[in-house]
Amino acid sequence: PGGMAYVQTIRLSPDGPFADRACSTCPTWDQLEAMIDLNPGNWWMIGNEPDRQDLIPADRYAELYHAFYTFIKAHDPSSLIGIGGVVQPTPIRLQYLDLILDAYRRQNDGAPIPIDVWNIHNYVLREGEGWGGGIPPGTDPALAMDEDDEPPYDLTTHDNLELWTGHIVAMRAWMRDRG
């Protein structure tokens, strides 16, 4: 209604694959095929916060992304496929994305990951064990954003415009640097 578009999101889990699906929270291949048929040309996000909510190691995320990308594109070449949005594009999460890009190249004979749509969330959260942002699997905890970082930031209000804007600039620079 009103020109609104719906973006399909496929929830992930690190387990699997299973005979009928890629992971326990994933749709079955038959269910996915039916959804693709009902939504030609749709946008598909593979995962939601794989760095925090789904907690998918980068190598497993690369496998799942490849499986869904190739399946969806084979059934509907006009679809647009996007990477699951990280919680916030901070140094530790950009490291997580680098790990995904590297894993995908290793697993696919050096081919770069095909991403039609980049997707991020842009919260301003403290990172670390037990905090809102958490630590993405396989990353260096020393890269986590903390209130003690220079300059000191108040991460309790979640409305720090300087950090919010800096996240967007950092993500765009990261994307530029990786082509």
C-alpha cells in the first residue's frame, strides 16, 4: 500500500545444513521456492544481525549467503540479494565483514561475494561481553567500542550524533576501500 515495499529476511542459525534446509531457523528449500515465486523481483536480506542476533561465524555466514544467493537467483534472476545488517559499523563489526569477504573468496575459488544491496543497522551501543552490541564471532575483542575510548563517549543514551554519523562515514569508506 502507498508504494511501500516489503524486504524478505531469511533468519539464520549456525547449525546445518539439513536435507531440506540450510539451517534450523531457515525456511525449507520448498518453502523458499514458493516465497520466491510469490515475490518476483523482491529484495532478500540474508540474515539479520549475523554478528549479534544470529551469532554466525564468518565462514558459516559465507556458506549460507552463497547457498541462498545462488538458490534465489536461479529461481528469480531479477531478485536483489543483500547481506544481513550488522548492528553498527564499528571497527569490530567491519572486521567481521572483512572475515566474511575473505571466507567467501576462499570458499568460492577467489570470487568476490556478490552483493546487490548493502544493509547495516546504525545503533550506538557499547560493545563487549554482556553489553548491547556484544562481540561478533571470530573478532578481536580489543576492537570493541567502549565508553573509555578516546574521546570519552557516553554510550548509555544511544543518541550520540557524532558516533552515529561517524559510523556511516566509516561504512562508506570501508565499502569504497573494498571496491
